[in-house]
Amino acid sequence: MPITQAQYDAVEAVYRERRQRARGEAALRAEKIAAELPELAEREQERLNLSMELIRTSLRTDTEKAERLRARMQAISAEKEALLASRGYTLKDLEPHYTCPFCGDTGRYEGRACRCYDQVLAEVTGHGSVREDPVSFDDFSLAWYDNTAALRDFGGQTERQVMEGVLAAAKAYADRFSEKKEGLFLTGPVGTGKTLLSRCIAHAVERQGYEVCLVTAQEFFRAAEAEAFDKENDNPLLLGQMNRADLLVIDDLGTEFTSRRLAQNALFTMINERELEERGTILTGNLSLNDMEDLYSNRVSSRIAGTYRILRFAGPDIRIAKKQFKNRDKS
């Protein structure tokens, strides 16, 4: 769906405000550092003088002098770094810290729209972000799970022991995302923490600079249906975000309301294409692999069984457990 001129102007205003803020903060940092290290200004003035001399020398094709000037300019850079380090700074502290490190808050990267553009557009058009409030692994507590009763389905482990392994696997997935972008299937009873842990992984990966898209199963299949039947989509930006994301999280499979055939085709196509493109995918649901086969077909369940890491959850409804802990803290 094309955007209007007003929406385009609103997006550009967001980027302009971000650039101005980043540059203003950089100027304030530079003033503070300059007050602490007046020698920096001297080195910078010398560098500028040498730069002008280098231009004049290049015009005279004086190669030997040009090399001496370049060597001195390199030495000045090293001296500036040493001065900054003496007060705990780096050269990056003198530069603007942009919201998007890829495009420098211009919205354009390598000749096309940056990965952040759809996110900004979503904000100004009122569709909102597909990302939820940031969470971390510290927000996931093993104290919610029982550590006394042995579970027959988990080889005699307690709920907490099972979830210790699940949490460790989730952290390892996020830690090695730069090395291997694979699939995860988080499965287990309602309320055991699948959605929360998938968000913890997603935000850990996002903090590494990757593009992450979090959607419900209903949102995923609604976007797939709109594309398949050329229907109007209530969030036209979502499909592009899902396709482009380095990590796609589809939460709560099995709760969607859509054509069974559409669901089968859309889910298999997504799994297959993202595997070929080596993009990470996390699926969550209250479904076993047998349930996945019944609902989405054998080719979907077999692909998940063969290529995804399956993390089985155990425990109570953590929403109740969290309330109990909160009430206990108050008493």
C-alpha cells in the first residue's frame, strides 16, 4: 500500500528529530570532553592544518612530503585516542549516537529503505510496533516452578529442573544467533512461560542489532491470507517486516481462525523459505508434534521435528505463580 505525502513527511520528521537529537548530544559530549582535555583541540587544529598542507602538496606531486604529512596525521589520531583513553573516553564518544546504527537515522541504507523504515512508518501511521515492551532473561524466574515432585514424562526431573534446561537452551540460542540462525519450537501447557521466554530471546537478539518481528499466529495467518487473496490488510507493513526479519517469532500456534489449507500452505512456505534463507524462526504453541501434524499436515510437523530445536515446557500457569510471589512480597 503506497503511503501518503503526509505520512512520508511525518516519517522524515521523525528521522530529522532523531538526527538533531543525536548530533546535539554529541556536541554536548564534545564540549564536556574538550573542557577536560584542552590538548584535544590543539591536536585537532594541527590535523586540520596538515590536511590543508597535504592538499597543496598533492597538487605539487611532492610524494615524499605527502607521506610525511600522512604519517604525522596518523600519529595525531593515535595521540587523540590516548588522550581520550586517559579519561575513560573513546573516539566514538565524539560522534553522534544514532538510533539506527545502519542508516544513521536517514532511513536509507545501501541505496534502499533501511530496515528501520517500516518501524518508523508503523509508528506514524498508527499501526503501532510489532515489538512489545523489552524484557530480559532476568524477567524469567525459575522460582515459579516446583522443585519437589518428579515428572514421569520428563524422566523424573522436577518442573524447575526441566525449565533450567529450557532457559539455558534459550540463552544459548540468543548468544550464538550471529553464528547460527535456526528454528526453535516452544511447546507445553497453557501459561507455562512460552510467550515470555520467546520475548526474552527476541529482545536479546534485537539488542545485538538484528531485526526482530514478533507476531501472534492470528496476525501471521491474516497477513498470509491478505497476500494470497489480494485482500486489504489492516497492517500492510507487517508482511514486509516478517519477510525481512532476521528473527521471526510466531506466538500461540493453533489459536488462529483461518482456512486449514491456507494455514498449512502458509506455515510450510514460511518454514521452508526461512530455512533456505538461513533466517531464525521461533514458534510457540500448546501443540505437540502430533497435534501439529493433525492441524497443519505431516510435511509441516516433519520439517519441525527434523530441523527445529524443540523445547518442552513444564509447570503451572506462571501468571498465577507470579501473583502469588507478588502477594508474598507485599505481606
